[in-house]
Amino acid sequence: MDIHEYQAKELLRQFGVNTPRGGIAYSPEQAVYRASELSGDKWVVKAQIHSGARGKAGGVRICSTEEELSDAASWMLGRKLVTHQTGPQGKLVSRLYIEEATNIAQELYLAFVMDRKEERVVVVASAQGGMEIEEISEKEPDSIVRSVVDPAVGMQAFQAREIAFSLGLDASLIAQAAKTITGCYKLMAETDANMVEINPLVVTGSNEIVALDGKLSFDDNALFRHPNISELRDKSQEDPRETYAGDRGLNYIGLEGEIGCIVNGAGLAMATLDMIKQAGGEPANFLDVGGGASPERVLMSFKAVLNDKNVEAILVNIFAGINRCDWIAEGVIRAVKELELTLPLVVRLSGTNVEEGRKLIAESGLNISTAETLAEAADLVVGAWKSAKDA
Ligand code: GDP
Ligand code: MN
């Protein structure tokens, strides 16, 4: 789960990381009022969406008059801001964060990520911040510092100082930088975050270390033990198809194509997507119904898939181990009847109780195509989709 920048900064502050002072605004009028509460004569208006690269898209504006503040806020609010991370549909801006402007002397990059190969949290830092990490690793690869954290002891003070030194920071800044690094690590460990990214982390004109941006992402499977964090969820920033499915316990990822997929097991789901593409189609989603799927769960999966208005044909591909093909078949039949499904539907069943499952489908009298192998199923569904389109 992702959260907004202002929420991330609130958490960072709780863990001793410096951030600029700021306040949230929902209207141009509030934006001006928030600025009046802050000191200084320059403010930054920042669109709160779950995306980085807002600056380049007009979502971060430095203002020095009330009129500029109000104009920037009017422009951003209600807009679907398109960054190169949001996709072409963009993300709706309904909140702004108004901050006192910071006088930047140097922009650094600081991130904490889970490294799967190391099976550890890895700190990635660079003295060349401001641009995205992909760009840094292309343009300034030698500036990147990596440091693996031993989970048994956590981030140690000496390790944090070592990172700060390798960023080439002035001796007067080492203690502050080390405090920032340790704070971020503590935040990550205590909240089950799987990513903390501060870009830029800046050295100010008055020689302070300040987090100017903040991006936090949390492990969904651990949210149950952090109610204060799970309540920060903003569903308006998520793909509505994924929210619908996720709220019903389905593993669903929305894609751009027309063939809806209902599959058990993540590996088989990936293989199914490949086979659909191979057959000349485009999958509309990844959906893993999981093991032991009841007829109700299958029905729910159909609802999740049909929730996507781009879906024009459906492929059900089940290799039943823990699952039972007869239950799946029962769910498919219920779905076709209850949802009055008219789209082309191909079902491929294999494994436990396969004979019973196939029999149920054959005897249902419904318009359901069946296939023995995955390749056959993919060809069938893409063929059916194409002829339905041409019809
Ligand atoms: P992002 O584009 O979504 O990553 O948004 P950021 O919060 O990182 O802001 C983008 C850029 O705007 C930063 O890299 C800074 O260069 C600039 N910026 C943001 N806040 C300030 C500020 O208070 N003062 C100055 N001078 N620049 C700022
Ligand atoms: Mn940024």
C-alpha cells in the first residue's frame, strides 16, 4: 500500500527526520490560508497523488504571492495529473500540501528497499539527488552507495555515519545525516514498510538536513497489525478494479487487454498470460483465485473480472491440486447463470475431480467451450474473442 507524501512526512517526523513545515489544503482559499500560517515569503504547492515525478508534470510549484498560490492550487485541484509513473489516465488531485519553501544547497538521494537477493534491507544513497534513481544509475553510477543492514542488529550508528561519510557530506552534517538514516530505518522496521524513498534529501542553505519529499510503501500482508497506517489508505488513488478484487481477498492485477483470466496459482496465471499473448490476444488481468477455491469464490472472481468494462472474453484455467474441479465447475455454472454472462467463455480444467467437473459443465447445457490443454484453451479463447469482435 502506498500513502501520500504529507502522510509519509508525518511518519518521518515521528522518527526524528526533519521535514519542512506544512499543511494540507482542499481548496485554493485553504492553500492561501495554510501559507499564511507558515513563516517565510515563499511556499511550495504540492499535488498529493500516489506518484513521483510530479515536479515535471506541474504538480510541484514554488510561489511567492497569494495570487500565485491560489492559481497553482486552482490549476492542480480536480486535475488528473499525468506523470510518467501514473500511466496516460493520470491520477486525480484532490488534496494539496502547502509547505514553507526550502533553500536548497545540495540534493541527495536516500532510499531503503528490500533486496530479494540479499534478503535484507539495503540502503541506496547518492550525493546526486533530485533526479530519479534510474537516471542516477545511468548518469552517475559511481555516486551510488549501497549498504546492507543486518536484521539481527538493525541499523547501527557507525553504519549510518559510514553512509553519511561516503556521500561526501561535510563533517558538521554527519550527526544529522546519521540521525536521518537511523530514523528512516527504524520507521521501516517498525511499520513493516517495504520501501522508504527520500528524493531529494537536501542540505539547506543553513546547513541542515531536510527530507523534501517522502515516499513510503507498506507490506499489505502486515497492515493488519498497523491500524494507524492502514487507515491512511486512499482508495481514490488505486486502480478501482484492483480495489474491488483486493477487498474480496483475490490476488488481482489490472492489465490493458480484453481477455479476462481466472486462474489458480500465480505461476499458472503468469503462464496463462503468456499463452494468451502467444495466441494473439491481450490479457485484461492477472487473477489468482488461490487454493481451495469454493464455488462462491469463483463467482466472486467472475464479478471482479467483469468489473472491467474492457473484458470481451473470459478464460478459466484451473490446475486443481488443493482445488477441486467440480467446485470450480459449480462456480462457473453459477456465475454464467447469475451474471447472465453472454461473453465467450473457455474453461480448461485439470487435476482433482476433473471428470466430475467436466461432466457438470457438459450437462449444464450452457454455452461454455472446454479445452484439454492450456495451449488449446488460449487458442480457443482468442479465436472466440476475435469472431465475437468481427460479428
Ligand atoms: P516529485 O517530482 O514528485 O519527486 O516531487 P518532489 O517533492 O521531489 O519535488 C520535485 C523537485 O522540486 C525537487 O527535486 C526540488 O528540486 C524541487 N522542490 C521541491 N520543494 C522545493 C523547495 O522547497 N525549494 C526548492 N528550491 N525546490 C523545491
Ligand atoms: Mn521527489
